[in-house]
Amino acid sequence: MVTKNREKQVEAATYFTSSAERKEQGKFLRNSVPRQDHRIWLAPADRKDPVDALEESNRGRITDLIPLRYGRMLKSPFTFFRGSAGLMAMDLANTPTSGLQVQLCGDCHLLNFGGYATPERNIIVDINDFDETLAGPWEWDLRRLATSFVLACRVNGFAPDVCRDAAETVARAYRKSMREFSEMTALDVWYSKMDLDTFIGGMQDKETRDDAIAAVKRAKIKSARENLFPKLTVEKNGHPVFRDNPPLIYHTDDQRELEYQSMAKKVIEDYKGTLNEARRVLLDRYTVMDVAMKIVGIGSVGTYCAVVLLMADDNDSLIMQVKEARRSVLEPYLVKSQHDNQGQRVVEGQRVMQSHSDIFLGWGRGPKGRDFFFRQLKDMKMSPTPEVWTPARALEVAKSFGWVLARAHARSGDSAGIGGYLGSKDVFDKAMADFAVAYADQCELDHKALVAAVKSGRVEAYIER
């Protein structure tokens, strides 16, 4: 009897569904959610006022910094889009999905992609922001990425067909790449990455390729120690501290007190416990010298973000970024994270989606119950510069980022099922482009609503000079 039960356990443990079967299951999902249905965006009649939604997202933020957040969002519909991930999450909850789940970036716009150095000091292209990461429908990330290309192209004054082509290129690259990943082994998918040779080699436009090569050269000769350290620090009482440059970087009154410094060091010690032993040994070579508040991005403005200066020797510095991790803006519409600490949610999601992650990535919790995650401030990082794109360059980048997103999703999701649903034809690509154009129109209306709210005095905005 024991032998028979053991045989049944082994049979159950080793049972699997082949990729071919899962691909067919994905195709079957088209019957209930046709691919053409993804093209539609119509704002519900009871859609929440966008400014009210933004005001709600300010709860728990540093009050004095909220006008700065609005000031950055006012610049264009694209910057508004970057700061309103929660508003789009509310809208995405009303869009059709196939039912297939992946680990989501959650704030998947084009400026959250870029190049950075791996521990082996090679530069790769990947997603680099996971503040809102959560498990959910793969369509949500793709919709947000495609829309970001439409908005960025519109800000550049590109023709409507170019803006739409950029979104369709993202969707096409995602679809084709996902189908390719479905033919690979699980380990090969996990090991896949977009290195510089692949990123640059795939560019057909010579000017785009030459600019990318130049950007890589600039990134390789810069590091946080060589470039950021002298810019961000000043000597005080015989040791380096961060230079105050409000509102971008500054010390609060609390941070100047010994009690605060002691508390910060305790949080950092707790954070070290989330690293593996080898990383802790390395980090223990450094001593905390200073902590300062640092304003980052648009969506994160007003959250508790800081930089930590550590030194191992006179010429051996390490600058860490500490970001507050709030609950994902996706959570009201999806399944709650399994992680109680929101910093851990960010870190674990990043490790699932990225091909290589920062060696100092970890999390902690402050004395007032705020969750944080830690990482190096910058390490040979390169960011897209859509403001200087030509139409040809926009399409090149769209193709690459579509591949990157598909790879990130394939690591946690069913690439065969998603690939089967997407199919070999361009039906889905065109539908996603239609949605991206329609939702970009919505973002422009929402941006106008914020502009009107500032003009009327309903909300206050601080415009940086």
C-alpha cells in the first residue's frame, strides 16, 4: 500500500502540461476575450475625477512636497502620465484581460527602462523601476508601455501615424518575442538578457546606433564614486556629508540630530539582514557617514526617499538610495501582495523580472512602520532621452523595449499560453495601438484637468526653474 501511494505521489508531482497544450489553451481564450476587444477605451460615465484621484494618492506623502509633484506633472501630458500610475490602474481595471497572470512592473512606462551595469560590469538594458510591482494581467504593463510611447512621440510633435506606429511596434515586438520565449527552455528564458551588443546591433538607423554607442562610452567612464560623490558631497568637521540643495537633496532638522542618525543606522543594520552573507561581508567594510532626503522622479515625489553615504576609506565611497515602499497602486484592483513588508514586495518582484539585479538590493522597516527598499544610487545607468528622438529612433527603442517586457513577463508567466493567445498575425498589435492612442487622448484630457485645477487654485503647484 505504501508503495502504491508513493507511486501516486510521484505521478502527481511530475505531471505537467506541455507547451503545445498550453499554447492551445491560450488560443482557446480568444473565444471569451477576442483580441480585437483590447482596442477599446471608453471612460466610464462614473469615472472618478482625475484630480480627486491624484489628491487621494497624496495621502501619507510629505505635504510640503506635493506642490513639487504637481509641478513636475504639469510639464506635459507625458509627465502627467508618469506621475499617475494609480489613475491608470483604476482605468485598467475596466479593460478586458485574457486571464493569464505574470509579475507586473506596475508602472511600465518607457522611462522606467534603461541601461545599467551588472555585477560583472557589463551593461544591459532592462526595466529598472518596480515600486508598483505586483502579480496581475500581462496586458496591464503592455498597455501602459504602449501608451507612454504615444505620449512621448506626441510631445515631440511627431505625426499621428508615427505615434501610433510606435505603440504598434511595442505590441508586435512583445507578441513575437513572447512566442519565441515559448519555444525556449525555462532556464534559457531565465538566462536571457538584452546586452549592449544585442541592443545596438538590432538598430537599423545609423544615427540611432552611433548615439547609443556614444552613450555607452559616457556611462562606462562614470560611476557613483567618480562622478556623483564629488557633486553630492562636501567636507564638514573633517568628514564628507551630503551637500544641501533643496528641494532636490536636503537634511531635515531631525536628520541633523544624533538620535536620528542612530535610528538610521539601526534601520540599515536591519536591512543588512535581508542580504545574503557575502553581501553583508562586503557592506560591513563601509561605515555610515550621512543620511539626507532626496527627491526622485515624479510618482515618488512626496514619499520618504533618502540617500545614505558610506565610506570604506578616504577614496572609497558607496552611495545608497533608500525609497519608501507604499502599497502598490495596483493592489485595490488585484490580489494583495503575499509580502507584509512592501519593501520586500518591491525587491522580490524586481528579482523575478530583472535579468540582473543590484547586489545591494534589500528591504527594511522604519520605527514608524514605514517600509523601505535599498539599492545603489547609480551604477553606470543610462536612461532613454525621448526628447531628442527622431521617428526612426522611437521605433527602434519601441522594438527593443517590447522584447525586454516580454522577457520579464516570460520569467514568471506562461509564455506558451500568452503566445498562443497573441497568435502569429498582427490582430493584437493593431488593437493595442488603437487602445494606446485612445488612452493617450484620455491622458491629455486629465492633464488639462490638472492644469485647470492649478489655475483655479484648487491645488498648488511648484514649478522648478
